[in-house]
Amino acid sequence: MTTKDRPVALITGGSRGIGLELAREFARHDHDLVLVARDEHDLKQAATGIEDETGARVTTHALDLTQDAAVDELFKQLAMTRVDVLVNNAGIGDYGPFAESDPERLMAMLQLNMLSLTRLTHHFLQPMVERGSGRVLNVASQVGYFAGGPNWIAYVASKAYVLSFTRGLAAELRGTNVTATALSPGASTTNFVTDARVADTRTYRWLPRVSIRRVASVAYRATMAGHTTMIPGGINKVLAFLGELQPRGIAMAVFAFLSRRTSNPDLQRTNAGVPR
């Protein structure tokens, strides 16, 4: 249960990384929390830490949102909960040539990154519009600004969908007092990066990293202010701008160069899609 006089933020993938830092940020700003992730132990640990630090009320739901049935179950469990802020943070990354990708993992990534995000947004958005208040924060990625991404093509395409979907949604919501924001972080030090084994690509070794505390802070402010997009970090903003405006062939060449590994360029397939 959550307290009646405090807004509630629902955060998927809220047990670690950017999701956990976003949870802390909303709790520091007087929100109660509903956290969703697969690992029950990590969720309980995150909830206890946030409650001790901030005094926020935190409820947890250990569900695998790569499964439609889990999304249905979440809707049932939250039938009596008013969600004021929806944060679609959960996501899976995958690196390597598309032809060598694992089909099951590929479908799980597309389900979580796009379809579950869309279902969650649709479900919780309707009551927000009816009330005339609410915020949606969708975590995209800096790579979503590129027209494609060799070695990450399905992941990049899924994040381009999140970016495009959120921009369109924000336009539809004008005048409703409900807003949609796309957060597009660049390189940062999280379990998502290390688990997906992309930390030795040029993207993560050469480009400056923005701390997840900083990412969460700017994301919170952008969400509450109703900004449509937010890219933490000056260089990340420049790269995103170039990704959108460069001729497609040049953008593809730049992305292919940055996505190559520095320590072992022959290691292409990781099969390490890990929920964020």
C-alpha cells in the first residue's frame, strides 16, 4: 500500500542501475514507489534501502515483463493503485551480428523494450488523462537517434521506437496536463553495460560517461517539467544531434566504428541480453 497524500511513481527495472537511481530520486522528492523487476531479492534490497534513506513507502512486484502474462498480472496487482508517474525503464541489450543472434533472446528484447512498454503506457495513461494529471518517462537511449546500428541493430531499432513513440505521444497529450518524456542516456557505468559485455566497445571506452546519479537527477527534472526529450551530457547531445542530421551512410559508418570492440574485435556475439 501507499499513502493517499503522496504521488506514486511506478518504475520498471527499478532494482538496479538507472532504474534504482530514478527510484531514489523520486523518493527524495516525496513520491511513494512501486518497483517492478525480475529478481525478488534485488527488489527487496532496493526497497529497504530507499525506505531507510527517504522514508518513502515502497512496494515491490517480482515479475518478468518479457512475458505478456506478467504484464497482465501487474495490471491485476495494481488495480487499486493510482499511478501518478510511470517510468518505463526496464530494457534488454544485445550485441553482435544479427544473423547470429539467439531468436528467443531477440524476441524477449523486442517484447520488453517495445511491446511491454507500449502496453504499460496505454494502461496507465488512460486514468492520467481522465484525472487531468500525470507523467510518463520512457527510457530510450542515445543510440535511438541513429538511423540504425551495426552489431546492435535490433536494440538500436527498439530504442528508436521508444524515442519516436514518446515524441508522438507527447504531441497527442498537449493540453491535457499529462506529459511524456523520453530519456536518452549515453555511456554510463551500470550493470546493464557490464552484463551485456559492451564495456570494451569504443562507445563505452572512448566517450565520456555521465554518472547514473546525474542521469536520474536531470531525468526527474525533465519529467516533472514536461520536457519531451532529455539527453544527459553535452557531448551526448551533440552526438544525438549528429545522428539525426548526418546523411544516413555517414551515420552508419560512425556507429559501426564506435560499436567495434577495442580489446577483442573478433569477439562479436555476446548473447548477453540482461534486463535493466
